[in-house]
Amino acid sequence: MTLSSHLRTGLLTASCLLVMAVCGTALGQAVPETVFFDVPANLAVTPNPTPSTQLSAVAGYPVETDRLTLVALLYHPNALIHGPGPYPTVIILHGSGGMWQSDTIASGAKTALRRWGERLAERGFLCLMPDSFNPRGIPGNYSSRRPHHDSTIDDSVCSPNYERPKDVVAALTFLQTRTDVDFENIGLLGFSHGSQTGLNAVLDPSVNLGNYTVDYTNAEGASVKLAVPAPVRIPAALPFPRVGIFYYPGCGHFSYHGSPSSTAAGRYMPDRRMQVVMYHGTNDSLLGVSDPNASPKTGSLSPIKFTLASGAQAATLNLPNPFVQHHLFDLVNHSFDETTIEAQANWNTGLESADEKANRLARDETLKWLEFRLRRHGLTPAPDPNIPGGLLVSWTGRDQLRYRHQTSVDLVNWTQQGADIIGSGAALQQTVVLPPEKRSFHRLIFDPVPAPVNDVLYQSFFLEYADFSY
């Protein structure tokens, strides 16, 4: 579902005499580094939670009661392939199942998370994957937690509404200390609980609901409003994420942003500096479809209402809705990202399940949006040895980005050279004949290749909001 018909295109200009470095796109091995960094002291609770026993035993982890120290994996691009950086950077936020294989730090990241760290590092992204649970004494699975008087059920120690978003601030604070980070090109990639965390970390300043509450289950089993902290704000001195890619968040947030059934302005909108892509399947209880086989589909549908509320808030500000894509996959379950991806020969056959198809399509959309929002592009104009008065203009065409190469002699009037070009990870070239002025200026306008929502193979798989009644 495309929520906005206007996609901001990236823009870069270069004169014909300017030569800029272009990174290679070959794959390189990514072995994560274990790093530690603190949640800023002004955000920490008192007293700080006690880390899990297994985290306290990790070599180098600073067990000190006056600080909340996170552990994270840092996936580096291969500098021999992608250069020394600075690199576009992605913060990966794990789901309620935790970050570690078999809930054991020594086993490394869970397979799906590890795949993302390696996949992005191979493409030249630096990836930071913090563990939000073990530093707070949670050794693993945190699913089925909610605001509750029963401490075995209550989520307050790592609430995705008001506590865990502090880890996004901590991660940005850590990244700001590094020389290999492109501070202007940082993104968030979240899964389930991590997606809700990311959404709560980037609330636009125009949204202020005053006193924040959650729906809390008291000792009598009744649902009551409980006062809780307001959203965490990312300090102005820190780099701000330019894109958020969020897999299957619940978006009800226990009424943290007001009624989950409301689509009114003022409830929620991501920061206007961002663009946000979200995915859900109709078999996912967090989407809230009562009968996935019905038409139209009804139910709580909190994620749909969440994006509509964001759009209403954006309209009051005369801004485009930061939710630019919300892909709804037919008959797909929660955690579809944890499936394998079938060999291409099996795509769209009986050997590819609906979850595997969603995983494949969401992977492609995620990669193209990260490339679009976080990638710097360099144009390299040089004399064409085969055409007198010609320039050979080169750049790296990133996978699934659509390019328009334009030229001008006055930086006012621009002419497109040739047809649109779809990048495939290789170098692209166009020849331009110099005008009589013997100078020209060049720019690339680029955007993601549209998702295959109209492809006959996928028309019934990608659903539209019109397929739902809300």
C-alpha cells in the first residue's frame, strides 16, 4: 500500500571537472565486533537494573551499578572492498524473542538477525545491533509482556513505549563517537517489539499528548489507566535517522498514543525528517484481522489506523505522511522474516510458502529503501576518448534504484540524458556531448523501483487499504 504519491528523490550535482570517489559493491565477509556503550545517565532509571548473569560474565563488560551498559554487535563492511568509510549505518532492533541464538550470548545473533547484519555489511553498510534485554536482567524471550500488576507479565523494565527507546538514543550517542559512521545517513531496522521501540523513538515534536498513560491490568484484573513516562526525544545534538523500516509492529502500544481505534490527528506521526516503511501479514494477530479469508477484512487493524492517524497529523501540518509504504501481505504470519528464502527457481511455485514470499519481497523493498535514503552517490565525469567533445559520466547504480541523469549549463534548466536507468549494483555510464559553452553540470535524480504490486504474479498478494473495513 503506497500511502503517499510523492516520494522525495535524492539529488546530487557535480560539474564536469569534479571527480568523486565511488565505492565498489562486491561482497565481503562480515564478522561482528562486540561493543559496549551506556544509556545516557540522564535517561537511566534508579536503581539501574541488574544485568543477566551471562552478560556479566562476558569479557570486558563493565558491571557497575551506577550505569546501564548495553552490549551490541557491530557489523563492519570490508574496507578492502568498500573503502575506509564513513559508511551509511543501520541500527537493528531485535524483537521480543531476544537477540541471541538459543538465548545464549556465546551462540551469536539469531539466524534472521545475523543474516541482516551480514547482508547489509556486504553491501557497504555499518550495522549496530544492540541487545536491550540482557542489560536489564532479561536473559531471553520477552514475548506476551504487557503493562500488568504481575511482575512476571509486566513490561515496564523494557517497555517498547518509554524504556527501550532509550537504547536508540544510546546507539546514536555511541555512533556519534565513531569516524566510520556517515552521520547524515543513519537508519533504523526493527522487528516486532523492536519496531514498536523504533516508532516510539522518533515521534514528531508536533505530537504532544500531554500526560502519557497505558492500559494497565490491576490486581483485580480490570484495565485502568496508569501514568507512565512520555516519549523519549532524540537530542538535537545527535544524528537523526533518515529512514525507518519496521517489520510487523503491533501499533496499539497499549493505548500509549491514545485510542488504538482512533485515526484522528494528534495521535501519532514519525518525525517529518524520516520516511517510514512497514510490513504486516493478514494472519498476524498484531494486525488484528478477524477473518483473513473475509472480504472486506475487518478487525482491530491498529497498524492501519496508526498510519492513518499519522497521515491526519501530517495533513494538519501540510506535510507528506512520513509513512510512505505499508505493505500488507495476504495470508502471511508474524515473524515471516525468520523463514528461509527459496531458490529463485522455486519463486511463485508451490515450493514457496506465503511467508517465504513475503520475506523475499520485504527483503528487496528494505534494501532498496535503505539504499535510497542512506546512500551517497558520486558522479565521475571524464572526457570520452571515442567522441570529440564528449563526456563519459559514470556512477555506481545501486540495486533497484531508478536513475535519471540530467545536465544543465546554468543550474536552472535541466535536460535528461537518455532513458531512466535501473541500477543493478554495477557501474553505469552515459556519454554526453558538451554544449558550445564547453561546460556542463550533472545531477542524478533517483528513487526506489516501485514494488511489484501490479505484477500479475503478486496482485492478489499485496493488499490495499481498500481491502479492509476500518
